[in-house]
Amino acid sequence: MLEVTSLTRAFGNHLAIADISMQVAEGELVTIVGPSGCGKSTLLRCVAGLLPPTSGQVVLNGVPVTRVPDRLAVVFQDYSRSLYPWLSVAANVALPLLAATRRGSDRGSRRGRAVRDPAVRDRAASQRAVSQRAVSQRAVSQRAVSQRAARRAVALAALESVGLGGFADRYPWQLSGGMQQRVAIARALACEPVLLLMDEPFGAVDAQTREDLEDLLLRVQAERHITTLLVTHDIDESVYAGDRVIVLTRGPGRVRAEVAVDLPAPRDQITTKERREFARLRAEVSRLVRGTPAPASAPPEISPPEIFQQAP
Amino acid sequence: MTSTAWRAVSESRAGRGAAGLVILFGAAQLALWAGRVSPAAFPLPTTVLGSAAGLVRNGAFVASVGDTMLVWAQAMAITVAIAVPVGLLLGTLSGAERALAPLIEFLRPFPAVVLIPLVLLIVQDDTRTEVVIVVYAAIWPVLINTVYGVRGVDQLARETLRSFGFGPLSIARRVSLPSAAPFAATGVRIAGSIAFVVAVAAELVGTGMNGIGAFTASQESGTGDMAILIAVAVWSGLIGLAINAVFAGAERVAFRWHFALATSTRELP
Ligand SMILES: Nc1ncnc2c1ncn2[C@@H]1O[C@H](COP(=O)(O)OP(=O)(O)O)[C@@H](O)[C@H]1O
Ligand SMILES: [Mg+2]
């Protein structure tokens, strides 16, 4: 579905990511973890087509990414900057839908220009073109009203699915941080993305809210089978949320290892995290992130989660 | 007055301003009554108040206010129509801004009134000259604030829109314009006050112009009644205050989100 091959990006002489290759299957949730500054955001922006790679390539569904692909959604960490304070919550969520319809109407106006060009030479034809345009403009304005209603309906449904049904007509700055990030997630869901990219989406909220948002993400991701790439520097989160964890090295970022996570679904903040398997994976990812080798002997067997697990 | 009412007055800005005026007024009245300042050299504040009230029924004065405000409105419309688009452009194209910044810094400090003879030579019409002069003075705050506003547009806000498939023009319209708008509006408010002051000054200096400044000049050479001159100044001040208040109020209504954000960031520890 998503294929990244030898992706390298430099800023001037400074290498941000080097030779990153990875693959993500349809419907998979892959987490990318690495120390701060190792190039996680750079990788994500290259995948999103927001930043051209220095070398290597990104292929999405067989098509090389050279610009922002259709039906992509990105959720950034800083919700206060990526939500628009002058728009209501519903209008924020409906905004990406506007891009989709706009693309259609842009095509229409390009066709209109093709009609206009020969018309310049022929006065009669030009008059015909003008009256045609007036008729089509009236039709367009009627369609615009119903399209706006349709966009709002989609936005309301998306808000409902993140538990913010009653907040459509508030403004982002009237909501708490966790709620604002829910709005950002609703906005991402509203455009029914085929690929969802998240750059440390829960890094700016408190621990409790973070767990709630992780569970929200896992729920909607499972319901809709959205292929998701989640960047985080939180090792627990990378294991808890991921089907697979990709560990990057300190900058310039390279893939140090991939760790398959076969914790059963649905995951649960308490029962999943008290599993012995979770503790083992967390320790493994943690060592990989720190770059410390695994101890020759088996890891210490007495860890708190294990004690909990032995209780019935 | 009860103590709570006192506190309410002393805590509101308008209340404090009004209190200051009353004190000044009272002090001047007392000084003149006590004979410290000769009433011939300076009219009693109560006399000035009487003249100010009389001006409302003075047809020539009311017409002059209308003339000034008409020039003001035309000049403000032209100022906004020029400075906002140019500011958006300069703010977006950083190269253009860097190239033009020295020119702007050179042109900006010129006292606009000095340009009256030159503009009159070119435009050949007194009222149009006045409009040009006022535009010249008013354009800078709008231009500079708009550029500043566009400069401040958040990179992440743009990138978010780009990630949803919007092109550069849509991003300019949907992100740069709305987030620069409160800054442009501040520029317009400042320009509104400047435009009024410069219009009156131009009318005082320019010979063939109408308006409050011309009315003042005619009073000065005619009756020489100082109370009326001060009364005109009082009315001018009130009009200037009103212009500022109207713009400030409109800003608060139109850009509620901007002020809400400003307050919430200030409240953060
Ligand atoms: N636009 C840029 N210009 C120059 N250097 C950049 C830019 N973006 C990122 N970098 C550099 O690339 C490296 C990786 O940054 P980033 O991808 O943001 O890391 P992470 O998201 O893992 O914290 C850092 O050293 C950073 O300074
Ligand atoms: Mg980052």
C-alpha cells in the first residue's frame, strides 16, 4: 500500500533522514519511534508529499508521491496551530471536504477557459459562451447550497464519532486541548482518508487524555481500516498503539529495527499493559531507541507488570 | 456617589478618562475665577462649553464637519483598497518586501501636509489634493500592519491546509487572509485617526479647501473668538475619539477569536 524506498532528505549539508525503507500494508497501523530530532517529522512530511525527498521515493498504491496525494489526512501535534480559530469547530472539520469539491470545480473552470479562448475570435460565439456561463452559474450557486449542507452533515457525523457531537458550533479556543485534538482527528476522518499520518498527535495533552485519545484512535482505525502511520517519541505509545513498531536511530534517522507487536485486539489501557508480552516489547523497543544492546542473559523476570499478571 | 459606583468608574478606562477631564475642567475654571489667569487671555471653560453647544446649531460648522468626513471616508476607502492588497503581496513575496522596505522607510516619515503644493500642482483640484494627502498619511500603518500580519501567518497552519490538498491561492485566501486580517484592521484603526487629523491640518494650511480646518481658519481671521476656536478643537477631539471607538468596537466584534486567543495566551502561566 505504502512503500518507502531509500528515502533520504538533507537540509543543506545536514542530513535529517538517511536511506529509510519501509512498507505499510493496507489497514495497518505502524508506529514510528525515535529520539527527538531523529527526523520523524521529516519522514512524515516526505510521505505526505509536503517535502520533496533528496533521494529515494515514496510510492502510494503504486503511484509515486510527487505532490500531496488525494485523500491523505495529517494530524499534527500542535492542534492550536493547525485548527483555525476564526472557524467554528464544524467549519474546521468541513474544511478538507472543500478541497475535494474545489478540485472538481477547478477542472470545470479550466474547461470554461478552453471554451473562452476561441470565442475571443468570434463575437457571436463569445456571446453564446457568456449566456451559457450565466445559466451554469445559477445552477452552480444552487448546488453550492446543498453541497454546503452535505459538508456540514459529514462534519457533524465525524464530530459525533469522536464524542464531540454537541460542540459543532463552538470555536476551537473554547475547548480543552484534548477536545481540540479530537476535533483535529474528526477533521482527518471527515475526508475519509486512505492514508492517515499523525505526527506526535498526543504529545501535548495530559496523561489521562492521552490514553483516551489513543483508544479513540485505535477504535476508529479498526472500524474504518485506515492505513495509519503514527509518529511518537513515547515508547509505551508505540507498542500500545502499533501493529508494528519501526525504530529510528538518532539523527540522521535510519531504520534501526522493526518490531512486530502481536498483542491481541482490542487493546485496553490496563489489561494490555499488564501483559508480560507488553513489558517485553516495551523493553525491547526501549533498548533499540537508546541503542543499548540486549543483555546476554535473559532480562530480569521480576517486573511490576508481571507481578500484576500473576494475580488472577 | 456610593463607594462601589466609585470603584466601577475608577476601574473603567472611559470612567477614568472622564474623571480626568472633569478635574482639568474644574481646575481651569477655578484658576480663571481666582484671577490667576486673565479671562481676556483665556476664556472660561463654561464659556467654551457654551460655544461648543452653539456650534451644533451653526450651519457652517456642521457643513464643515460633513466636508471633512466625506474626504475622510473617501481617503479611507482608497487607503484600504491600496494598502491591504499591496500589504498582502509584500508580505507573501519576501523578496519584494526586502526590495521595497528602504523606499517605504524613506517615504513614510514625510509630513504629508508639506506635499500639498506639489500635489496641488499635479492634481489641480483642492478637494482631490486633500484626499491624496490624507491617503498618503494614512496608507503606512495599514500597509505595515498588513505585511506584519501576513509575515506572522503560522507555517503549520499553511502546511495543514496543504496536506488536505489545497493549492497556494486557496491557502492565501483561507489561511493568510483571515489570520492577517486582525492586524490589517488595527492598521486601519490607526489610519482612521491619522486620516482625520491630517485632513483637518490640510484644510487649515491649504487655501481652497473646505472642512473643519477651513472653518477654524475663517473663525481665526474673522471673529477671533477664542472660545469658538477651543470649542472647535473640542469637537474635533471628540470626533477623533469616536472614530477610534467605532473601529475598535468593530474589531472586537469581527475578530473575537483573535482577542480570545490573545487573552488565553496571556492567562497561561
Ligand atoms: N525545514 C528545516 N530546515 C532545516 N533543518 C531542518 C528542517 N526541518 C528539520 N530540520 C532538521 O532535521 C532534523 C530532523 O528534524 P525533525 O524531522 O523535525 O525531527 P523529529 O521530528 O524526529 O524531532 C533536525 O536536526 C532538524 O533540525
Ligand atoms: Mg517532530
